[in-house]
Amino acid sequence: MSTKTKNVTLSLPRTVISRAKHLAIDKGTSLSGLVAQILSEEISRNRQYAEAKRQAISLLKMPFNLGTNGKKLPTREELHAR
């Protein structure tokens, strides 16, 4: 299966390009492949974060068991009465 690609133009500092090319060579891929890999990983992390955030927010909307077995908690005044 072939993935469709599209050419894009990026403006990056020469030092970044040079180091990225060497990194790509070390990883046995092209500069385009390296950029695609890094962007794919970032997109995946972002999706995972968004899902974790959604789950956390839904948990916050659920009632929290305080262990009182349905009994009313004492008021502040009752706790601090002398």
C-alpha cells in the first residue's frame, strides 16, 4: 500500500537542516522520512493527551464517594465548636 505524499516547503536554519540530515542518516531514513516520523509521533502524543484529558474531565463530573455512607457531614461550626 502506497501512502500519498505532498511536497511542502519549509524554511529552517541551516544548522538545523544539517543536523537533521545527519540524524536521518544515522536512523537510516531520509530527511522527509525523519520529519514525517517526528510529526506522526507528536500527533499521536497529542491525541493520547486529548483522550486522557477527556477521560479526566468525565471522571470529575462523576460523584465522589467520601466514605460517609450517605450521612451528612458536620458543618464547619460543628467541627470547631468549643
